Amino acid sequence: MYVRGRGTARSDRQAAGTTLTRAPGTVRFLHDLVEELKATGFVADSLRRSGRSESLAAPPG
């Protein structure tokens, strides 16, 4: 994930992804999982626990 001005997945060593040529269900599952992790605060909490700013997390949606 990349949010302009907030760093990149590479610099924060966190990423999730797949190719768009995967089965639509696979892409949908990954998208829904990442959105759930952001919406529940899991991503922000993980960043906080690792000493990073939770503002690095892209917002849900």
C-alpha cells in the first residue's frame, strides 16, 4: 500500500499483494482482509507496537 506523503510499504517493510491475474475471489479476499485489518485498528496498533507512527497506515476504504 502506498499513501503519498506517508511512506511506502517498502520503507516500512510491510506489504500484502497479489497479481490482478489471480482468480477474482483471491483478489477480493485479499482486499477484504486488508480493509478489515485497517478498519479494526489492527494495522495502526501493529505500527504503534513496533515504534512507528500509526499515521503511516492507509485509511480504510
